[in-house]
Amino acid sequence: MEPIKEEPMTSVERVLTAMALKEPDRVPVWPLIDFLPINYYDITAQEMIEDPDKSQEAYEWIYHKLGGYDIAMAGGGMFMQYINPFPDIFSALYLDWRLPGRMLGPNEPPQLVEQSLDNPFITEKDYDKIIEKGLLWLGNFKRASMKDMKKLGKIGPKVAENVVRWWTHFQVPTFTDGVGTTPFDLLSVFRGSTNFMKDIYRFPDKIKEVSDFLIDNMILMGEYGAKMSGGKTLLIGGARASADFISIKHFEELYWPYFKKMVTRYVNDGFIVQMHLDTDWTDRLHYFKELPKGKIYLHMDERTDIFKAKEILGDHMCIQGNLKPSLFRLGTPAMIEKQVKEIIDRCAEGGGLLVGAEIPDDAKLENVKAMVDTCKTYGVYRK
């Protein structure tokens, strides 16, 4: 492997400085890489999930191939997500995740099949059943098995070793060591997006009642995952509470109080929180000023206006993003460089910026490297 060029700060120092809304040595860069190595390294998608040693090897290889970057995935971490024994939006024990080497070919990344209209995972009558019995009755072993559950005890310590290796040997923070899911997001997948969008008009009080019942235990379930992997970062994902899906009124009533409680609890309990928010959140960015400072970064995709995010949250929260993933497959290094420079020019001043994007599995390495290299040269803070 090619040695990584030494810089004034480690990635841990750089990311934590940016999160604290201060200027590090340069703008941190984060290509969100999950299954990209399957196209460039001798490893399958199935092995990326099920073999923590080989997947760590692949992640380290691509880290060196790209010259080093500032947040990395721990080998085996995706097994901990997809075989989560507690219900969340990734768990194959609760949702119809088709996994490589099982319902899919060994080199096909996971796919979520949402049962949305005629055969949802739960019916409207099951809201009361959840309040009566919780969520564990929804678990099944069709896609994940008892053998997978037993493997958690063996793979978990391996993942913890890989997390420690990134933080100490490479001095790079890990991407996600556990997942927190709000009741709103989980219920929307259980009911299917179409049914749930109707429910928020027909049964808003019932959704609130179920959310009140679930929220404290869902917070604990997220922390359990992070503690099992020995990690520090909790991802809280969101998509269906954005402007693309629901009104501000429903956002305020059915989503925000629970999201705020979850994020605040995780920060107070000492975790780094990654708010991984897909789709368009531009019109509700100002709500995030109610969250604590310092250990949160807002990861947004290209649908949210990153320049508006800097304007609204620049003195309160670190923002991360937000190149279009398609650029890494269809674009050129020059196009990537141009967009990275624009983000740096308009968002880097004063710190609180990470540049990055979700990287498609078929991305061109030269395009990913263009993003990394531009941050390392053009993104230097001049004291």
C-alpha cells in the first residue's frame, strides 16, 4: 500500500475541529464508501457484509489508493447493521432486505423491498398492538437466521477491533458505529410510504401515541448497537420527514420532538451524532439550531441547499456534503474539482464544513480521488 502523506493534523483532530466550528488545517473530505471496493478489489458484496477481516482489508486498500480521507467504514460494520437484533430501517430481521449471497447474487448490494400498498408489514390496526406488545413480535427469520444472530457475538468483537484500528492506527474517525431510528421513520417503512402518508392525516394522534410509547427504547436500541461495536458515532437517518414528503405542520407534530430528543440524548451520552438526512431539508434547517453544538454533523445530499445550510447553521452546526453521487460515475475529475471548489469558497470560512458525497458502487476512482485531492490542496486554511 502507498504511504499516506503526513499532514499537520490527523483526521480525528481535523474532523473534531470542524465539528467544533473551528478551522482545522484544511477542509475534511469524506467519500462515503460502502460497496465501492467490490469493483476494484478481490472481494464480493457478500464478503463486505459477512467477513469483517476481508472487508477491513478492502477498506484499508481503497483508503490508501485514494491517498487517505477523513472518515472511514469499519470492516464488518454492515453486518452489525443488517443483522441488527432490534428493529430499525436496516434490520433484515424486521424488513424485507434482500442480502447478497441469499436472495441476491454474491456481488449485488442489499436491496430493500418495501411492501407499501396491499401487503404492508403492519396494518393500521397494529398501532394498538405495538403499544400493547412493543415491536419484537414483528421479527422473523426469513432473510436473516438464528445462525446470523449467533454470529453477532463473534463478529461484534472483530468490528470493535476494526473501529479501534481506524481511530488509533490510522487516526481516522469511523462513519457509523450504530443506527438510531425515529418512530416516524420506522413506522413509515412498516406501513409503506403510501399508507403512512394517508395515516398522518387519518390517525395523527395514534402515531403520536405510538411514538411516545417507543421513543425511549428506540434511543436505547441505537446506543446498544454503538456500544456493541465499541464505536463513538451514531447515525440518525431521515428522509421521509423532509419537504419532499410532509408539511411543516406534520413535521412539527409527528417527527421533530422525537428526533430532537434522540439527538440530544446521544450527544449528552457522549456520542458523535451524524444526522444523515437524504432528500430536501432546506425549509426546515432552522429547527436544527435547537440541537446541541459540538458533536453533530449534518450530512445532506444534493437535494438540500448546502449554501443555505451554511447561512443558517454556520455558527451552530458542522455541515457535510453535498456533491451529486451521479457525478462520480458520469462526470469527470474537472467537473468534480469545480464543484468542490465552489463548496469550499462559499462554505469553508470559519470551519464547520466537511466535503463529501455518497459514492456509487460503480464510481470512477479518478473522480473520487479528484474530490479528495482538491480538498487537500484547495481546501487548506491559510492562517
